[in-house]
Amino acid sequence: MPIIYEHPLSPYAQKVKISLREKGVDFEARLPSGIGTGDTPDDFMKGNPRGEVPFLRDGDTTIFDSTIILEYIEDRWPSPAMLPGPPAERARMRLIEDVMDCHYEPINWGLGEINHFKRATGDLKVQIEQRAGEQIAGLHRWLERELGERDWFNGEAFGWGDLSVIPYVNGSLGFGFAPKKGSALAAWHARAMARESVSTTAQESIDSVKGMQDVSGAVEAGLFKREYRDHRLEWMIKSGGLDVVLKGLEKDNIRFTPDFS
């Protein structure tokens, strides 16, 4: 049975779990010990030099990076296919996934920094949240255009494009930024949430938030270090949170991707 090292809040892990569930593949989900501290002293790091979730262990095979994991799942368990047949449409699904992972993810992540981890308060919090709302609205408009008159981003059937979008739309919904009422995106969201693979994964994410009441105190004490990698760092700075980054560096409660060794 494949093992997925994950955190239920991770949209990268969510899309992997949705794919496996759509294909009817049983898997074991593990929460790495010490996740978020930069020190995970179990087998999570073996074959996983970036130390990020999700991480797949399938027998002797180990794979990190959610997109490459999805590719492996598609090759390993090809039915039902999550990618459409025509090359142009397959490329379109991968483009949608890339936009979600690189442009949508840091917005939700940043909102988590502000609301769960209390990185900013007062006027700065308002400023960053306002900017996040504007960015989410723009992405929702882009998604509307990509969806067009289709029922699914994939076309006639739920697939790669849909499982790549739903974790991010749900993430921002949790911060009060929902698809516009009556929009095609809102109708798509309702259809997606009616799927067992999606609703189960979403509920796991919701349940995991219940244990986050004191995470801001752990961050302040330097016991919990959030990873400010590439697009996340860019987003925080361009959205007005340079002081958040500087304070995190000063207090040593942020981290970056580890070096390979």
C-alpha cells in the first residue's frame, strides 16, 4: 500500500489524495513527526531532500513534488485517467495546475500566516488581506474563462484540472473569499464538493484546523518555523509584508528550502 506523508491543510497533498481516491487506490496517510519545525526525525526525509509534503513512498519507490507524484499515479494506476486525451488539453490541465500551485497557493498560505500565525495585525493585516482579496478575485475570473461552458475543467469528466483547482478555492473560501454567487465557478464548486473524493479530503482539512489554536504562540517562541520558499516569499513582499519577512528572520521563526546533500 502506498504511503503519503502529508498535512491535511496542504493543497499539494490534497490534490494527490483526491487523485488516489478517484482511482480507488487505498493508501496510508502519515503526518510527519515535527512537521513545520524544520526538524523531522523520521523516515520522512529519506528520499525527500526538500523535506516537504506530500511525499510518496510506494514500496522501494520514493517521490517528492506533488506534480511528479500525480504523474507517477497516472502512470502507475492509469484508470480512470485524470488527464484528457488530446495533447493540447493535457497541456492546458498542466498549465491550470501550475497557476494554482505557483500563483494561488501563496495567497492562501499568506492568509494563513496572517490569521493563524498572527504575523501581522492592525492596519498591516487589513492591507495584506485586501490585496489578497483582489488577487483571488482576479484568479477566479481567470478560472471562469478556463472553465468556459464546460461542466469540468477537464471537459466532460472530473479530472486533473479539477483536482488541481478545488483545494485552492476551498482554501480561500475558509478565509471568506468565495466564488461569486451565481457564477459558473460557484456552480462548478458545488459539483466538485459533491464528489466523495473531494468532500472527504476537504473535511480532513477542516478537521485539522481545530488543533491550530495555539500555533501563533509556537511561532513566536521559535518552535514552529514556516517555510518561506520562492513564490511565497515573493507574494508576501509584493503584497506589503516585507516587515513580516524581516521580523521572521530576526526572530528565526521562518525557514527556507534546505540545501541538497
